[in-house]
Amino acid sequence: MPREILIDFARCTGCLSCRLACAVAHTQAKSLFDAVLAGEKPRARIFVHQLGQQKAPINCRHCTDAPCLDACMAGAMYRKEDGTVTNEGGEQRCVGCWMCVMVCPYGAITSDAAGTVALKCDRNCRDESGTPACVRACPTGALVYTEVEDYSAHRRHGALGKILAGGAGAP
Amino acid sequence: MHFVVIGTSAAGIAALETLRRLGGTRARLTAVTDEPSEPYSRCLLPDLLAGKKSEYSIRLRPAGFFPKLGVEFLAGFKVVALHPEEKKVFLEDGRQLSFDRLLVATGASPVMPEVPGVDTRGVFALRTLQDAREMASLFPRVSRAMILGGGLVGLKAALALKVAGVPHVTVAVASPRLLTRQLDEEAAAMVERELTAAGLEFIYNAQPRAFVPGPHGTLAGVELADGRELPADLAVVAKGVRPNVQLVREAGGLVGAGIEVDRYLRTSLPDVFAAGDCVQVTDRLTGRKTNSALWTLAAEQGRYAAANMLGLARSYPPPLTRLNSARFGNLDVVAVGKMEGEEVLRAFEGTTGTYRRLVFEGDRLVGFILAGKVKGAGVYTALVKTGRPAWKWRHLLLEGRAGRVVLGCLPPQRRVESKIS
């Protein structure tokens, strides 16, 4: 059963711990101090937004019919066997055309510090237990990494899935 | 069940992958293409010209893709005839292929101007790997290149030639400015500044009247409609594409602005489907029928067509037919939907050098342009696509705070509901 990062919107306090953990986990050095000393520019792939009193982390949902997969004209965006959608680690390289950025309804794809390749959640930050860095870092339980059946499927989709995605999706 | 797919670019590949994913291992898949080898990304041909990419690195899929997917791959064969009543296609070498369901994903071909000398050696389009190879073989002897067309392909080709070391690159544009179909004046001017800084030259209101060969039969210059003759030893024609409809038309299928398909991407011929640049689509916003010609749409249609070929009856929603993202030098540009409408809001953000244009009709965002910083562009696209009320978000959108809009679009109960158990 694949696990997904789910968001409990009511619990987010906007502390940005997830962003820091994500950015650091994706550095070579794996620690903020060492990464900065080594001249790396840590970039987070999860975003925390605030609207009024509402705060929430938003990251890639690894959509079933991911629009970014359709849009990638370099063939770099692909789905791994565990369901992760990523533009890293495959044979084809991202060229930074931002087609994926143009079609992601969550605004969950960003660029690297140099602005040359697209960066997104690749779940390449999981520890021995398989838990992603953002989830480990979340002090309030706003981010949960769990088997999808643990959550009511319609609620999960109700939360984000159908609302913004719109349009082409089905097959 | 034998599925035959003609064409192995965006639509063809998406279809083959979907046919296998949803159709299981028993479906027999055959792919035919007139391209001589493995699928490659046409959009990356300028990068190949510029020397930034190799032929190997512009391939669309990893080595061994077709065998792994269980697809019989026939490369280098043009399909010359389709007999729908016999359910057969004929290849140029005389071979016949019987199919149960056929997907026509034959793409589009460049429109060449009907002027004297268009066949002169040194006059190119940039559509195929072969075009790029031939063009690159001339590079050492090229000192002046002329690009005809100020659209996305023309500008990318022009920049690529400059990066490849061609000393003088001139873009001749029929309109008074660049990218008339994609951008407004402000954004186009930003692109022009960026490209001028990269060393490109522009001539506006310029149409070719003739390609002039030199004493050795190779291109010597381009004569413009206003009588000027400009020296050039390489010319690239980038004046749009025309859908490849011949196969279906000759078989008796209906053709409009492209091959006519219904919402299940069926052509008027039995068991013949079509997807990608060769089809006609209905624009989601204007309702106008137009040719498809966008990468994203081709991939989407390939998926939908495949599902329908398997009998799953998935209706393809009318797409947005203006959906462009490009990078020119250090300037990123995204343009989606309508350029004009009831209410147009524009803002320039000095700190990031970003220009934003929003087009509203009533409550609805129907189009936008982002030039500079394009972060969160997909949120704007989603609003255009879904037609959700967006007027109340106009300030956030104009400031580029798309993330907040994502939160705002969540249903209220979701925003306050606590732990989903």
C-alpha cells in the first residue's frame, strides 16, 4: 500500500520547520551548517502559505494523472514504481522550460537557486523508517505520512484533489 | 486486440504507455514512424543546434523503451495509405498492417512560404532531427543567418544559432513586434530586450519575397517584400505548422482545421482515433475550432485516445489552446488563455523584474501573461481552466502570491476541519 504525505490544515502553525527540513535533506551535506559552509544553497520543495488566519503547507500531491507528466517536453518527468513523480534520477534531464510549473495547479514546483532546473518533492529525503523529512520535522502533526487507506479516500480528494486540478485528468 | 499507433512523439508515446498501463499485457501494440530512429523531443532541437544537448540527450525515453513496453517499433517507414473498411494501413515499402484500433498521431509539418527559391540549399525549417543535422553541418561556413518568423520556434532557433557561434543572426518578423500570438506589447518588448542583449537583430513588417541563390546554387540572400535584399547563407523558416491530415483525408475522413475528432478523439472513420498536432480541437474559452499544436495537449490527447481505444469512454474536455512556456536567455515567460477581455489588469514588479497581465471576464480569469518570475504559474492556469471565481484574488494574483490563492480555493470546511481521522 503506497504511503502519501497528507495535510491536516487545522494543525499548521506556519512554523516553517518543514521547509527547513526539506531544504536541508536535499543538500549534499545533510546539515544546514555544513551545507552553507560548503557553499550549497538549500532550497525547500514544500511551501507554507498563509491566508488570513489560515496557514498550510502545500507540496506535490504526486497526482494520479499528473499534468506535469503530460507537460514535460524533455521526457524528464516520470513516475517511479512507488508512485513518486520526479524529474530527477531518470535518464532524461530537466531543461528548465517551466512547462510543469505552468500546469501544476498547486504551484508546487519551483526552480533551483540558479533558475535552470525545476525542483519538486521527490521523496528523496526519507529516513530508515521511510518517513519524509518534512513529516519528521512537523511539530504539530499537520503533516502525516500514512497509507492512503488509513484516511477516508473521499476526504483526501475532497481536500485538494478535485478542487484545483480541474480539466483533463481522467485516464 | 491489435493497436497500431502512427507517430511516436508526444501523443504517440503517451498513447502507447497508456494502452499498456490500462490495457494490460495482452494488448498487442505496434508503433510506426517515418522518423529514422528512437523518439526525440522536437522542442529541444534548438538546444541541439546550440550545442547544449546531444542527439543522445534529446531522446524522449530511456534506451530500450519500446522492447520494455512490449511495443513492436517500426522506424523509418511512412504510412502511405489507410483502408478503414479493411482495417489496414499500408507502409511505403509495400507492407500492410492490420489493426483492430488505429491511432493517427501524424503531427504537423512546417508551413513554407510559396516564394521563388524556397528549395535553395541553405533554406530550412526546424522540425526534425534531420533538419537540425543538415543545418549544423553548414555552420562552419555560415556568417549570416536569417530567421523568418518572430514566434516561439523562430526565436528559439535564432538564439540557438547565435549561441552556436553564427556571427550575424537576424530575425525578420512579419508583424510589427515579436510573439504576437503569445504576448502583449510589454512582455514582447521584454523578450526583445533580452534577445537584443544576446546579440540578435530584428527587422519588423518584413515578409520574404524570394530566396536568392548564389553562383554555387547555395543561398546568398533573402529578398524582402519591400524590395530590400539581405545577405544570408542560412535561412530558417518558422512560420507555423500545418496538421498532417493527408492519410485520413485520403481515406475519406473529415478534416477541418485538423483531423476532425469527437470528444472521444474518434475520427469519422470507424475504429480510427487521432491525437496531437494533427487534430482539430475546440478552444475551451472561445469555442473556436483550431488546430492543436501544443506539446501538453498532444500528451493529454494521447492518454485520452488510448483509454477510448480500450473502450473506457473517457470524454476529453475542451483544452486551452494558448498554453505556452518559454525561456529566452534569463527571461522566463508563461502565457495562457485569452490576451484581451473585459477587464485587463497589469503590473510591473521592479524588485524581481516581473511583468504580470491578468485578463478577466466577469468573475473569471480567462488569461494571463507572466514574464520574469513565473513561480506559481500553474495556479493561474488552473483558475483559467476551471473557471472558478477569481476576481476577489486579483490583487494576490497581480502580486504573484499564487500560494495564498491555493489556500483560498480550498472549501471553507476543509480549512477549519481538524484531523481527518
